[in-house]
Amino acid sequence: MKNKLPLLIGCSFIAYIGFFFIFQLIHPKQSFSELENRNLATMPSFSIETLLDGSFGSDFETYIADQFPLRNNFISIKSNSEHLLQKKENNGVFIGKDGYLLQNFEKPDMELAYRNATYISNLAEHFNVYMALAPTATKVLEDKLPMYASPYDEGQYITDFYNALSDNVHKVPVLETLIEQSSTNNQLYYKTDHHWTTLGAYYAYSSFCNVAGITPTPLDAFDIETVSTDFYGSLFSKGNFTFIEPDSLQIFYPKVDNPLSITNVLEETTSDSLYDYSYLEAKDKYSVFLDGNHPLIQIKTSVKNGRKLLILKDSYANCFVPFLASHYEEIEILDLRLANFPIQTYAKENQIDDILLLYNVQNFNAEGKLSLLLK
């Protein structure tokens, strides 16, 4: 019997490998992972060149990993096992207190920050420029961080960057506003996503209004509707923390009607709503705001005051913009991650005087296209 044991183990192992090989062949392939919110690798094309340079083997390995049968089940088992072992970080995401997932903010590129400060200061010599650099929950809710976590201080980064801007730039104190509000309300950021909530965006909007000399619309002038209670955001997908509870997502509707016309310039589509409700049935529910990210969006409101605003932004602005619709006749929204626009030329051609830059610190730390502000 002892002599047969190695043979039995070997046969069992071969049968195990054979089972998964056959399962791999017949298992339906997926192009997108809802759990991880990303595209999955597809079968790479074979050629002698890709075989010899090693790229085929590397791509095929990625394909096998992405298309592995029962992959989501294994991810869930791994996530829950690490949670039981009290692991507090995965893929740059901290497991914080009260179910919060928080981004790690690594040491920033201050040379890039100071270079961007120079570009923005130059822009402010020609336009009325506002800078709103938004902290993430990692700073505002830093009491939620696990004990050992030591991300770079976002507050110090914002202070150093604001100090590098010229006096012509109007600095919006988003950090101070949100920290003040967080003392009585934690629901300024999602637990599973890197964005602020609609309430967090409202307080940032109020802070901008105070700097811009605009009277913000009070909270009680909105009807607040919870449009989803099963929102799993980007940090959930990035860390694969399947044991985390979902978020609720809210939309603030102004009680005073303000008919709008929204144009997606490059796709040549129009809408009368700032929201695309189809996303509420998808994984990326945050894209309900402004239909997600696009190179250029133009909003025309029913306000007849002649005021125009150009916003240079990341996705933090998507749930922020609707609050501004009652204060400007036209709002232009540029996402420089998706487009190359000569900003000064564009603003002058469209007779725009006011420009707002709204980014969160994580994205702004990697923003390398602000040299477009010089053109």
C-alpha cells in the first residue's frame, strides 16, 4: 500500500489539473469583472514574434489568471480569510474603522505640484481663477484609519500647494470646511468609494460660494432622494473587500425648477438632465452624475445673468456641478485626462472669465497636463 501511495497522489494531482484545464476550456469567458470594475484579459494573438519576445507567454498568463473558473469565489474566499487574519491593508487601501475603506496617500511629487502652481498662477493673470483642492476621506476622517497606517499628510500637501500659488488665485478652503462638518456628520465620503458623497460635495460647493461671493442654496431648498442602497465603489473593487457593506447614494434635487440643456460636445448628444439613471442598474453607480467622465460637457441653464464658468476637473466635480446650475447661465466642463485643449484660447473664444479647478489630492498629485493652461 505504501508503494502505491505516491502513485495515487500523483494520479490525483494530474486528475485535479486535468479537471481545471477542461473547466477552463468550457467555462464561459468574461470581458468585464463587475466585482473589480475592470476589463478582463482576452486570449492573446499568437505569432512567432510574440512567442520569441516573451510577450505571448506573459499575456497568456494574465489571460489564464483573469479567466480562471470560479475566480470571483476565490477572490471572496481570499478577502474574507485576510479579514479573519486581521489584515488591515490591501492594494493601497486601508480597512478603517466603522467599515470605511481609505486610500493610502504616498509621498507626493512636489516638483510637479510647484510646476502646476506656476501654470495656475499664470492663468490667474488673465482670468478670475479659483482653486479647490479636495482632500479625501483619508485626511478628513483620519480617525477612521487603522492604528499603524501612516499615509502622507494630505493637509500638508494642500497647504504647501496653496502657498505656492500667487495671490491672484482664489483658494477655496475645502479641507477646513469638510473637517469642520465632519465633527457632526461622517457621511461626507462613501465607505466603499474614493469620492465624497453628495452631502460632502454640497459643503464644498458652499465653501466655493463663500469665496466667489455667491449665496449658496440652503440645504432645505433641496429634495434629497436615496436612489441606491447597494453602491459598491472603487475602493471596494480595488481592495476586493467582499465583506464590506454597500453604500447609499443620494441625489439632491432643487425645489425650484431650472430647465437645463446638457451637451456632450465630442459625442454630439444632448440631454435635459444632469443624471443618467441607467447607471443605477450597473456597478459604476457614481456615473449617474453627469453620465460619468467626458472630455467636454456644456451646460446651459435657465439663469439669465450672463455669467459663464469653465471647470477643469476630475470626477470629484461630477456630483458638485449640479449645485452650480442655479448660479451660472453657462457652465463648461473640461476633463484634461481625456482631452487636449488650449485653455486660454478656449476661454477667450467662449467669452469666459471665471475658471474653477477642482481636483482631489490623489488625482492632482499625478496631473501632468496643466501646461495646457499656458496656451
